Amino acid sequence: MNHSFYSADRTTHSKIVIVALICATAVAGISIAAHSSTGDEATHVSVIKAGKTATVASAIELAVR
């Protein structure tokens, strides 16, 4: 196995691609399994409206929230 990316042969590049595909598949599988929505949960969205702006002042900085 070559340790330099530039002098690597076709076999080394193939191994890198295969490992990357396996890792990407694992990440996608874990994220799909972690996303657990049961039916109606995804359709109900609550909307939060912003109120009036509040000005907060201190000796150091001024922040408008």
C-alpha cells in the first residue's frame, strides 16, 4: 500500500473509494434510523410570532432583540 496519495496505484484509490462509500452509507443509515417520525407528527407545525423589539442596554454594549 502506498502512503502517498499522488503515487498511489489504482488498487489504493479503489480501496479509498470503497471505504468512503461504506462510511457514507453508514451515516445515511444512522440518520434515517434516528429520524423517527410517526405519521402526523411531521404535518403539525406550530408557528411562533415575534413580539415587539426590546432594547437591552448595559455599560459595555447595546443589543436590540
